[in-house]
Amino acid sequence: MKKYILLWVLMSLWCVPVWGLAPTNTPAPVKNVIWVIADGMGPEIMGFFMEGVRYANLEGYPEHVSSMEKMIQQGTQGLFFNKTYDTIVTDSAASGTQMATGQYSRPDYIGIDYNQNKVQTILELAQEKGKSIGVISDAYVTDATPAAFTAHVRSRRMKEQIAEQQIELGVDVISGGGLKYFNKDLLAKAKAKGYTLVKNRTELAKVKQGKLLALFSETGMPMAIEMYKHPNTPVLAEQTQKALELLEQNPEGFFLMVEAGKVDWAAHANDPGSLLAEMKVLDATLKTVMEYADQHPNTLVYLNADHDTGLGSFVYQYLNSQKVAEKTKQGEVLYNGNTAYHPLSRYKELEKQKRSLYYVSQELYATPDSMLTRDYVERRLGETMGMQVDLSGIQDFKDIDGVLKYINKQRGFAWATGTHSAAPIIGVAYGPHAELFSGVYHNTDIFPRMKKALGWE
Ligand SMILES: [Zn+2]
């Protein structure tokens, strides 16, 4: 008997390290996935935000480190392209569809490939595998990005049909704006399917289990910079926290898509102050999901964007534009003594901004021409910017676009466009299997990589 015990002990000593080595090189498949998509967040926007946190003393970052920076430092990064089937630049619908299904699509298409065939999304697959699923947006839930994960329609504008399909699919958590797109019948149907409908922060806090349909505004949720006017509307991190609380009750795990949807809107409006506010909202959400992943090590977090919007950045400016125009005509570029370089304190000016430039510009467009004097426009924009505005260089105060460009120039900011660009996008993965998301890839390659991380192939 003693001999056998000795043999057993020897075997154990020999086997343990061998067992320890071989299979643990590959971590077990992940149980939960949290995919954060910052709509419109090109690499220059990530840089704009992280640089401000690091060097410009932005409010809310006493240690001068953003969660985004932490995620990049501790995770894995890759660079990817987002061309559609036959266009260089994408919209959110095609990009969302390509990311959610792994198939090439076309602008305006939701959940269908370029031949208009319905294709299964990663969320539908996760549901089939027994996981709970959720979509969150701080824009509205039938917007192109959440729609691409949960619906199949010919056009992103078919918002009522998208809402119907989301309820039909039985997405466990649907949270964001867009109440308008859920008619009475659909809300009744949702109730019959076990959904709790909530419309504000107080009601959201009370939900402890079951399916959630949270619709905090008729259409898009308020811009981050104007959220102070809506004290009972939850921010993206709160929506995410509640979704995690509900979804994690499934022992099979969950797949949650979170969209920071208004990074895109701020960039479309060429509004750096608003953009900074939206990026802070995103960063607080990243903090929430990284903390969750740290406490639940079988959780993979992936952060990316669907495309870049605006190609906006701080730039330096020429002081004598007449001279510059003459020289550049001759193929020469001026450097010495003709340029203004902006200080980092420009960031602090952006933090003073109190309203979305887009909303204010809409109001100014609706103002009768006779009222659009220098005094009036300076006062309105001054209130928006939270500081005095000098429009001495402006001749035509009815040209609101021109005025806004001038304001951006004063702030040291330039935008290439009010639309999307083809800039490549940075994807950051955090948690087990993060290495799958390194390298250079295309947005249709994300789907198979997700499947691999989840052990589905
Ligand atoms: Zn987009």
C-alpha cells in the first residue's frame, strides 16, 4: 500500500507542472462581452481627448490619466479599415452591419449584406447560444449602430420597423432615447413579453430583474454638454451599470453593445467643446466597464468606432494669409514668423462651453436676418462659449456657418469636413483573448475574432 502512495505522490509531482503548462496558454473562452462603440471616434479624436487629460489639466482627472489611456496601456490595440462593399467611406449603418455580421454591406443597410440578404448578427448568435443580450445608446436605440446589431431592414430610416424587430427579437436590455419610434401597440406588446418600460433615472434605479426597455427621450438623448438641464436623465455609464446588473443574472453570460452615439454628432457639428464633453461621458463609461471586467475576469471589453467624423484637430495658423496665398501659389510653404501656435490652455476654453454649437446655430438660423447684428450674435455665442466672443473679423453675420468657422479658428481648431472620413480606426481590447484584436484588419474581421474569443468556432 505504502508503495502505491509513494507512486501516486511521485506521479503528482511530475504531472502537475506538465498540466500546468500545456492547456493554460490559451485562456478559456470568455463568458461575457462588452463592446463599446464610440460613433465617429477617429484616432485624432482619441488623441485630442487623451492629450487634454494628460497635459491640459482637464476637470475630473486629478491624476491626469483617462480610462481610455489605461485601457490602451493594459490592453491590446489594432488598426482597422471600414470600407463598405463598394465605397471608400462608410456610414454608421454599413459599418455597424459589417461589424455585427462579418459581411460586407452598403451605406444605409441595416443587418443585410450588400446583396440585401439578411445576415445573422453577433447578438442574435449570442442569444442562440443562451446568453442574455443588450443594446445601449446615448443617442437613440433605433439609431443605425444599435439597429445593425438587432434588426434587418433596407434603410436605417425605417425606425419603427427597427423598434418592432428589437422587441420581436427579445433583446433583454434596450436602453437609450427614441420613445417616439415605439408606438402604443408595440409598447403593449413589449409589456406582454415581460419588458419593464422606464423613462427616467428614478424609474431605472427601481428595476432589479427581467427585460428592460428604457427610453429616456422622444428622439436622441440630450448632448452631454447640455445634460445639466436634464437632472433625471441617466448618463451612459449609469445605463451601462444597470444593464450589467440585469444581464449578469444569466448564468450563461451576456453580450452587451454600448454606443457612445454623440461623439459623432459633436463632430458632425464641428464643435470641439461638445466633442470634449462627449468624450468625457465615454471615458466614464470605460471606467465602469473596465472595473466590471476586473471583477469578472471572464469578461472581454472591446472599444472601437464605426468610422471617423470630421477629421478635426488643433492646428497652427498663418498670420498673414495674403502672403501665404502668394507663396503657396509658387509652391513654397511658409514657416518663419508667420504662424500662431496655440497654448494648451485652449482646452480649458473648450471646457467653459455651456451649450452645443449645433443647437445654437439652429436657433441663429431661425432668427430673422434683421436681428443678426454683431452685438446680438456676439452675445448669443458668448453665452454658448462661456466667455467673451470677438467677431471683429466677420462681415456677414447672417452667414452662421462662416461665423462658426471663425470661432473655431480663434480656438485653434480646424475641421476637414462635416461628414465622415476614411481615416483608419483604432480598436482596443481589454481582458482575456484581447490579443485577437491586434494587427491591421478590416471591420468584417471583428465578427470572427469575437466568435473565437467566445469559443464558438
Ligand atoms: Zn457612425
